[in-house]
Amino acid sequence: MTWEDIWPLLGEGLWETAYMVGVSTAITALGGLLIGVLLVLTERGGLLSAPPVNLVLGLIVNVGRSLPFIILLVAVIPFTRAVVGTTIGTDAAIVPLTIGAIPFFARIVETAIREVPRDLVNAAIAAGASRWQVVHKVLLREARPGLAAGLTITIIALVGYSAMAGTVGGGGLGDLAIRYGYQRFETEMMIATVVVLVLFVQAVQSLGDLLVRRLSHR
């Protein structure tokens, strides 16, 4: 295999990886943010104190985080087929990617919000702010640097998950590494895939760090 053959495949694999990670990140950000906020609000003494709800949410999140992604990938095959009609390809890979990442990001959101000083929350309540205003204008606003850093970590984790999805026909750079680098012993393809993945992750981390710094100065 020559480099003329490798470059088009790398371009396609990179696009598929970016697509899987991008869509999964968008869904994960919404789902994880909602669950993470609820975990804080429903704890004992929270703004929406509901310990039974908090217990159930915590259990669901813990179960989701306890499963290695490669096992989750296989376990949700029936659900994936029911949602997208197939278990092969980038669209199919998005389902387990999202299921695996939402609990991960939810705990990061919970941790970031817990770091907001309680005095700020109390001051907002004393000033007559509603629960929604406290969440939107105090908790989420003050937690933005932590949320941005957590989302960056989640995106990088999704890149790793997407590579594992390639082992079962999920497409992307992981699929290239398995089909060409491992099964066909194409060393050049394996090296190229590794380099592209490293550069991709470095780019995500750099953009995430830049965003965190800007949010921290506001």
C-alpha cells in the first residue's frame, strides 16, 4: 500500500471519527448536563431535595460508568439496531458512544457545580432569585470553566471510544487501524492512524484549554 492509497483512506477515516465524536458530544453535553444538574439539585438539602430520585439517578450513572466500553458496545447491540436499524457504521456507533459518555460527563458536571461556593447560592436565594435563576445565573455560570474542562476530557474519551467502535465495524480511524494496520499488516497505515489520532486529540485539548482560560477570566 502506497501513501497515495493511504491519504484518501485517512481523510475518510478522520471525517467519520469527527462525525461520530461531534454528534456524540452534542447529545452527551445535553444529557450529561441535565443529569449532572439534577444530581446536585435533588440531593438532600438541595434546591429540589428529593433523595429517592437522587438515589435512582446516582445508581443509573454508576452502572453506566462501571461498564467497560467494549462490553457496553456489544451489550447495547439490540438497542442500537432498534434505534438506527443497523449495528454497523458511524450512525450505529453513535448510540453506544452516547450511552457510554453521558454518565461520565454527568459526574463531571456534578463535580464542577459542587465547586461553586455555597455563599453565592445563598446570596442569590436571599436576593429573591428563583430556582431556575439560581441554576442558570449562579451555578452554571460560575461552573463554566470546570464544565468546559470536563467537556474537553469527555471529547477526548469519545475519541478513544470511537477507535474501539472500529473493532466492530463502527468506521473511523479505529476501523482503519484494525482492517489495514492489524489484519493486513500495513505498518504505514497503523503509524499514520496513530499520528492522526494524536494530532486530533492535541487539537481538541488545545482548544479546550483556550476556552477554559477565556471563561476563567470572565
